Amino acid sequence: MENARKKVQQVLARTDTSSFDADDWRKVLDCCGGCPPELITVLQDLQAQECLDAKSFLDAIFPKGKSGEATEACALRVIQVTDVYILDNFPSLRTLIQEKEADIKAQFGGGSCCISMLTGDFLAPYLLSSIDRGVGMIRMLNETPIQYVTWGNHEADLSHEDVMCRVEEYQGVWINSNMQSHESFRKCVGRQKAVEVIELPHKRVGLIGVLSNETNLYKPGAFGGATIDDPWETLAFYKKFLEKEKGCDLVLPLCHLYENQDEITCRNFDFPVILSGHDHHIVDRVVDGTRILKPGSDAHHAVMLDIIWDTHDSAPRIEVELLKVADFVADATLAKTVKEVYSTLDHLRYTHVVKVPASFQPLSSMNSRGCCTSAARFICSEIRCALNLKCLEGVSSHCDCVLINGGNFRGERQYETSHLSLEDLMSEIDESVEIVVAELPGSLLKGALRETWRGVSGAWMQHDDLVEVNSSGEIIFIAGAPLNLHQIYRVGSTRRFGIQLIPSVASFWQENPHLRPNPESAVPVHSLLLHFWAEKVWVRIWAFMDQDRNGSIDSEEMKLLDRSGDGELDRHDIMCAVKTVADMKTFDGEYTLTDLVMKVAGQCGQGCQGLTLKEINHRRHLRRKQLRTARTREARFPSELLPDAHVQGQNANPRHSM
């Protein structure tokens, strides 16, 4: 009987049975090699039925025993995603969950249960959450639905007040085993649980949710000052509690830990399987008999874990499949909701901030934690140029190169445009990132990148376009010149992590703490880049206005952009010039780039005050003087910012009327 049931299950798993009648059900058994003798009578009874669903069919063929106990197998199916910073894949994920739940019900009937979960990092950090504070994400979780979530370290990036609101809005269960001092445990009773027990016929599965307690992941006062307990002590305590007190047949850890930390769990416990996140890459491997599963970030893939008991007394069987979410048809209703939620970003999405040179195209930030990407190389290069432009103003010294760990590049995008938008910038690198410049010897830098390239991780070091690496992963050129082992180089990186993630650099600073860059010297990366890009846009506009190429703008040339004729250029004049002269898309009412262009062009006043002819010429004269009299030869500037440089692609006349 058990073998016959297995045959039927295998066929039903790949068959659409929604419109089957009794004859169709007989054919199912025929496909299994014929109708077993013990089922002939049952099938004769079924022929009297006009329609029979899969569950009723299984229940009829595999009936309950005389004692009333179910003889059929039971199974728990888990659909897991993790580290989700975009909403795009939820409509397809909704379909995936619905289809896979129907599939497990068709196989095991009432002896099955399907649950969905997200194991941490979904409220932050990404552009939408910086604007709506996670409201859109919680709406996606509720409408998909995702039934269980656990904490990730980035949930602490939002204010505690915002997080508390999101916990109240979430309609599922938040499993929180090692941060029970969080305020939500007291104020959101029922939304936070230390553990969860999933009930199956005669079987119980316990769920434990833990996140990392590494202090360097959190700012002071994270999670409203809650204490994060040791994850392994927590796992040990609740594993015993669930097995002894709750009678669980299997305990499933839901972790937000790095892969090497999951390996510790494997060595210290006898869990058959671990569902984890935090790393952003896909993992499916066995360590000391325990299978570690991670589906990667952003719900591009989902882990489907089946825990199956074939009989009441059998050991659980583990089956795993990694599903590509895009293979499932997007739910139309949820897709409409995604579009509605994302509409709050239209003013950013349709505002270009920089044109990407052909040398960086095609532009991609896919897998920035596992390979060097063109988008990271472009941004690192632009940061280097921006730092070097700042040094002309006496703000800082020059920068030889920029090295930034891949964990800071979060876009995961394949770009199909020659421009980056304000939304692209904010999605690729978080506005909280700050840049510092450190002094390091060439001998230390030679093998520095290779130290981080030994495996997929957030430490994978990205570099600018004037750093060249040989086939062994060693740096051989910096700033376009051969690496000098005895030279001290000025290296731009992020203040918080960056080159500190290179083991040899961390050791160097531990031995020489006075050589660490001063954190007070840090510059916000968005401000740095946007000011630099605004200057590049202004140079193009200036070149268009300077029709006679004499290095200054006169009142007649001013009229080329001055639509009102008042002798000044207001923000609307500049926005129009950004569109028509610089050939960059802008969104009406979004003045982030426009206002910066006015600032670098020489605007002295505040608010909506216009640019005067005197301000424009004075600012350009000062900048030309700075560029010409720069004494340092180390700093490298883009040719378009040099005095009297020819501006590539600059039209003699605007393409549209002003």
C-alpha cells in the first residue's frame, strides 16, 4: 500500500488534476504501472463520482486505519526568501507560494502544511525604506503573504519608533528567540514569539529565530537598546525546550548569520537543516551532517524545503529545491500594488544625475559581493575624481585610488541606459555611507585585494579604473602608474567598513592606530558625488553659453538660457538647460541636481534666488584659476573640467527652445 501511494504521489506532483473525473483518476494509476488489485474495488466506487479532487482521491485510496490514526505520510513545506531590499519579485513569489502549496496538498492531502518565511533584512537599507520607512515592504509581506519573519541586523537602520509601527502593521508572526528585551515583545503581544510550533498529523516542527550579536554590525542604541543574546546559547536552550517540553520531532533554526557562523551551528548541534540569510549569496552545502540553505538576496530565488515523514515511525526525509522566482507568472493584483508603492520614487527614478562613459558599459552591479562589477568600478572612479576636485579648494589632499567593499554596492542591477538616475545612485550606495582617505604603503596594498577575493562575501573589494591587477590578484598599477612598494598611497574608502575588512590592513592599523584616518574627516558619499556631477553638468552648460569661446559670459549669451529676460538664471532656466543642453532627463519638481548645479555655478544666495551674470563669471574665473595653479601632480582630474577643455558631445545650439 505504501509503495502504491508513493507511485500515485509522484504522478500527481506533475499533473494538473483540477478537472479530473473517475476515468482520469484510473489513468493516473495506469501510468504508475497498472491498478494494484487492492484498489480495484475503490476505483469502482470512484467511478460513480462525477468529479474528485486530489485530496479526496488520496484520502479514499489511503484510508484511515481501524484505530482512526492516519496511515498516510505527512510533510511540512517551507518557502524561504531572505535579505529582500526590492519589491519587484513579490508578485511572482505570491504565485510560487500558491502553486507549491497546492502541490504539497495534492501529494499529502491533510497531512501537509506549507509555510512561507523571510529570514531577516527587509525593512532597510534601501531607497524606498528611506522614504516610506518600510511601509511598502510590510504591505508586500501581508499581501503575498509571508507568514513568518525573523529579525536581521538592518532592521536596526530604521528608527526604533518606525520599527515599532512596522511590527504592529505586520499580520504574520515575528519569531524572535534571542532579542526578547525588544519593546515589541511587550507592546505587540502575539506579533512576537520566542518560538513557533508547526502542528502536523502526529508530528511537530519547532522554529527558532536568531540574529547575529556582533557589535560591529550595530550603532549604539540599536533596536531601542535591546540586548541581543548569544545565538548559540539561545539555540541550545530552545532546542532542548522544544524537544523536551513541546514534544517537537524536529527543530528548524531560522538564522541571520554569516555562512562561517552557520558552520559553527552545524558543528555544535545535530540539526538536520538550517535556513539562513545575511550573506546575500546562494548556499546549499552539508557541514558535519547539517545542510545549510540560503536562497540569496532580493527574492530572485526561493528555497523550497520539504520535511517528510513517510510513515508515523520513519525518520524525516529532507528534500530541497532552489526555485527561480521569475519563472512563475506575476500576480496581476500584487504587481499593480508594487507599481503604486514605487510611484513615490518617480521623482528620483526620472531624474538623471550623471552620464556613464562608454568604457564602463554595459553597466552592472550584479554580484558585487563575488566579482568586480562595472558599476562599482565606475562609482569608485567617480569618488576618486570627486575627492581630487575637492583638494583644489584646500579641503583635503589628493586621492590615489578608491577601494570599497562590495557589500556597499546594493543595486544588483543590469543597466540598459547610459545615464544613472538619482534613484540608481541611492539604490546602489546608501546615503549613510561616508568616505575617508587613509595612507597605506604600496607593499601592503600589493596583495590587499586578493585577501578579500577568496570567497563570496560583503568584504569583496571593488576598485577604481586606474587600479590594475594581474592574473594572481596582485595590484600592479595605482593611479595609472606602476605600483611602488616603498611609496605611501592615499586610499579612499568607506569610514565604517571598507579597507578595514582587508585582514592585513586591519592588522596594520592595530599595530599603528595613529595612522587610522580621522573619522571626523569623513565626507557623505552622496553629497560628494552629486556636487562633482553637478559641476560636470555645469561645465557642459557653460560651454554652450560661451558662444565666442572667450572664457566669459556676456549679457547676450545669458539670453540663451534666460527665458524670463530678467537678467538672471532661475532654477527653471537651469532645469531646462539640464534637459536640453546636457541631455539629461529631469522630473518636474525634483530640484536636487538643479539646485546643486546653481550652487557650483556660483549662486551666493539661498533658496530660489537666481544666478547673476557676475556670480557666473566670478565662479568660473575662480575655478579656472584653481585648476591652472594646482601644484600637485598626483591628483587626476577629468579632462572636461580642465580650463578651456573641449566638451565632448557639446552641441553648438540647444536641441529644443528654451
